[in-house]
Amino acid sequence: MEQQAEFEQDLLSYADMCYSVAFALTRNPRQAQDLARYALTSVWRMHRNVESRPAMKQELLKALRNRFLVRYWQPPSSRRKECACGQDTAGTVKDVVVQSP
């Protein structure tokens, strides 16, 4: 039981770091909270597999990155773009030629 309590204490010491990284990734406080909470709970669930504090930090950062990529990140080609003529080019990538005056 003492080992479990020590693990939880170590995990909670990384809570602020998780939120900071999540906020840097999402730039949204609510999404950052959700992302940090997800990373902390996912590492807490696998506490038997995490052997040391550096491994815990590594697993937290990996969980943050993977969840962000799966849930929040959109590749540039799927973002809405507007060409110079004013038409919406959602989902397509087009080169826009800008003429100089």
C-alpha cells in the first residue's frame, strides 16, 4: 500500500507540468484540462508497469502527445482555406498565385 501511495504522490507532482504542456499544445484551457486529466489517469491505470519517476514523466508526455494528435490536431490539408478569389477550398490544398502590383 505504501508503494501505491508513493506512486500517486509522484504522479500528482507532475499535474502542473501536464497542464502546462497540454495548454501549450491546445491553447485552450478547457481542452488542456481534459488532456492533462486523460494523461494522468492513463498513467495511473498502468502503475504496475511504470518503474521510476523518469519513466513516469516519459509515459505522461507520451500520453499527452498521442491523445493530442488523435483528438485535437488537424493536418493542414483538412483546415479550411480561402483562395485569393474568395472561394472556400475546404479539404483541398491549392497553390494561390499572388500577383505583385
